[in-house]
Amino acid sequence: MKFFLAGIIQGSITEDRIHPQNYRERIKDILHRNFPQDEVYCPIEHHPQSLGYDEALGRRVFIKHIEMASEFDCLVAFLPEASMGTAIEMWVASCNARKIVSISPMAENWTIKFLSDAIVPGIAEFEEFVTSGRMKLLLDGKDSQG
């Protein structure tokens, strides 16, 4: 199983800075503990200085991550608020029949509501979803909607 860890990076910030990314370590830890043999790809881990990329490199990385989101088995999206990049990744994952688990309090947001296979409001609930076995059921095609 291959997991793609999507989530807010810059969001609606207009300055040259990003949202705190500490959520990524928590989510990766939950996935590694429960799916130790599986791959977890974290875009920011591979491109921590992406805001400093020139336009050509930034575009290549952006497009590559969108392609990767369509190829991985499951996209885990962390959305405490809206993220255009994560929405695009969710769209391509959905169009390619990939599983999508959203961690977001915005369960009524149409992108989240209609593209997610499961929605949990926060990381604690995501951990419960995973450790309870419901994530595995979802991945095996036996469960939906968190």
C-alpha cells in the first residue's frame, strides 16, 4: 500500500511562508505504526524549501505531486482549512479511484464531502480510525465514511 500525505502548506497565506507542518509527523507516525510495511510519501519532506524554488522547478514539483496523488493507493488529506493544492490532489485521486481519507472539521465542504471515502474531524479521530481497523477495512473495500 502506498499513502500520499496531502495537506495544507501555504493555503491562503499571501506572504512567503507556510502553515506549521508538525501535523505531518503525527500522521506519518500513525500510518507507520499501523501499516509498517507500507510507503508514506510526504511532499514537504522531499521539498522542504519549495517556496524558494524558481518558477520552472516549482511548476515541475507541483505537477509531479498532482500526478503522484493520482497513482498512490490512498491519499490522506489534512485540511484544517481550505487548500487549493490539496483539493486538486483529491480530485485527481478521486478520478483515478484512489481511496481518500480527509482529516478536517469541514465535513460539509463539497470538495471534502463528495471526494472523501472517510472524513474525521481531527488527528486524534484519525488515529482512532486507523487503530480501530476501520482504515484497513476501507482500504480493503469493506467500509466507507468515517
